[in-house]
Amino acid sequence: MSGPTVYDCYTKWETDGTTQQVHRLLRDETRRAQGPAATPSTAVVDAQSVKTSNNVAEESQGIDAAKKIKGRKRHLVTHTSA
């Protein structure tokens, strides 16, 4: 009998909130290690349009009307502590 797959474990952790809890603890530890502020004082947000392949289903794509690009947007948020 084989053990559970990584996907099975991940799905269980997502459902019961374990991944969010681990993420929160690691984020807080990292912030404390980098300085006294445990919460961000400023955030920078950016987005990028990424073209998708022709093999991607039409209904799972979006459009960046300003750039006339069919694909997906990816976002990045980073914080600074004053």
C-alpha cells in the first residue's frame, strides 16, 4: 500500500488552513528577522500582462485592453517597513 501523494497532503492542508498558518508564521518570522516592524508600513503593487500559448482554453484567458494582449495578468505586492 502506498502513502498519500504530495497533492493529497497539499489539498488537505489547504482545506484545513494549515498552508495559510505556515505562510503567516514564516512571513512574521522573516519580518522580525529583518527589523523591528512586524507589519508593513508601505506596499508597492505592480502587474504584468503575460501572453498565453495557443493551447490555452479561450475561457481561461483574459484581455488587457490597454495593451491589446490576450493572456493572463500576474501581480506582485511587496512591502517596506519605515
